[in-house]
Amino acid sequence: MTEQSPQRTALITGASRGLGLALARALADEGWTLIIDARGEEALESARAELAEQARVVAIPGDVSDPAHRVALADAARDAGGLDALVNNASILGPSPQPALLDYPLDVLEEVYRANTLAPLALIQVLRDELKQDARILNVTSDAAVEPYEGWGGYGSSKAALEQLSNILAAENPNLHIYRADPGDMRTRMHQEAFPDEDISDRPLPEESVPGLLELLSGDLPSGRYEARALVTAHEGSTHEG
Ligand SMILES: NC(=O)c1ccc[n+]([C@@H]2O[C@H](COP(=O)([O-])OP(=O)(O)OC[C@H]3O[C@@H](n4cnc5c(N)ncnc54)[C@H](OP(=O)(O)O)[C@@H]3O)[C@@H](O)[C@H]2O)c1
């Protein structure tokens, strides 16, 4: 903590590609210290090496569903002097193509819930003492959490539960900023898995959802549900303070 302005630290899960990496790049640009993870070690190391050109970065390979990995993340947060932001971004789609609920293998559904719903809450629990006073918790959800899209019952219900966990956590912890944010459709690996036979090149890049997330992490919006790209439209012309 030798910087002139207070050093800000974010833990972003699933930052080896897609939205997590795009957000990590933007925060690195603003001088944040980063703690990142992903299961795939090679892609995570390549993200770490790129981000480390601009920022202090700790990369810890592992699965957010694994309690030992979550403790390692909490240790890193403590070593960094605490967190200004926890971004629960890591998520899995489940099978591709996605099965209808009546055919959904329940053991796979449990895996989806473990990664998308239980892991974010477990991380908040294990990190509760590492959250700085004005810390932001940002849980990345989806329109599939609220819309009855056919075939999206597994992933969608895991995100619906994450939405309501966030909603109630915010009510129980009025001192914290707890956001749930839908980034919108994005041209990422997960989106291609969701639409395996489609050309998804018309979908916006994840970078287009990042300014709205920065608004949540750096602004002073109340806890609640936000759509990342709508936030930017609402705040068009405003700048994000570093
Ligand atoms: N893409 C869309 O259209 C869309 C729409 C609405 C919401 N979202 C949400 O946006 C967020 C980012 O999605 P994305 O499209 O950027 O996905 P993505 O390209 O598949 O990236 C997911 C990231 O999370 C990591 N990850 C996945 N499971 C993990 C686990 N169990 N433990 C640790 N890391 C894990 C991945 O690396 P490894 O695989 O190596 O672990 C990767 O770094 C997700 O929460 C997703 O649900 C996406």
C-alpha cells in the first residue's frame, strides 16, 4: 500500500477469457490490483502475464466449486490487504446443447448449481472478513434468470437462485453494495456453447458490457439488479473515476 491514492483490489473469478478477462483488463488499466482464477491453467497464465504488464496480478488456478480453492483465494485477498470488489463471474452453461428440464441429468444440474449458485455465496462467506468497508460484490447473472427460454432451465434456474441470493444478501447487509448484473448476450465461448450451430459473430464483444460493470464497481449505485449495457446508456457522457 505504498501508492499515493489508496490501492484498490478486485477478485474476479473466471478471468482467463470472455467477460472476466475483459473486465480484468479494464481494471488493470485503472491501476487496480487483481486476483484472478480459472480452471484451465494455460489460459489463466497467459491472462496473468498480459495483465501483469500493467498491474499487480495474482493468478490462482482452480475450480470455484472447490472449497480448498476458495480458501486459497481468501488467503490471497488477505495478503493483498483486503478486497474493494469481489466479482463472481465464473460460470458454466451445463451440457451443450442444453437439455429440456424433463431430460436434464440431475447429477449435471448439481454441478451447474455448485458452480453458478453455491460457489458465489461460498466465496462471499469465506471472504467476509476480507471485504473492505465500502466493498462491492458483483454477481454476474443473466436474462436467462428471469425469462422462460426453452432449454435454459438448468443454467437459468442456477442464475435465478443467484439473483435471489444477491437480493436477500443485500437486504441482510445494508452496509454492503451487492449487485447482480446481466451483461447481455456476448460473443464468448459460453455463448457459442449455448448456440452450437449458430454464427454468433453478430453478438457484441464482452468489452461492450464492461463500462456498466465499472460503473457498479467505482460508482455509488444502490444494491440491486442492473443490466450492464443499459447502465452505460443511462450514464452516457459520464466518466469513471480511477
Ligand atoms: N456470454 C453471454 O452471452 C452471457 C450472457 C449472460 C450472462 N453471461 C454470464 O457472464 C459471465 C461470463 O461469461 P462468458 O460468456 O465470459 O463465459 P466464458 O467465455 O465461458 O468464460 C468463463 C470464464 O470462467 C472460467 N470458469 C468457468 N467455470 C469455472 C469454475 N468452475 N471455476 C473457475 N473458473 C471457471 C473459465 O475458465 P475455465 O473454463 O478454464 O475454468 C473462463 O475464464 C458468466 O457468469 C455468464 O453466465 C454470459
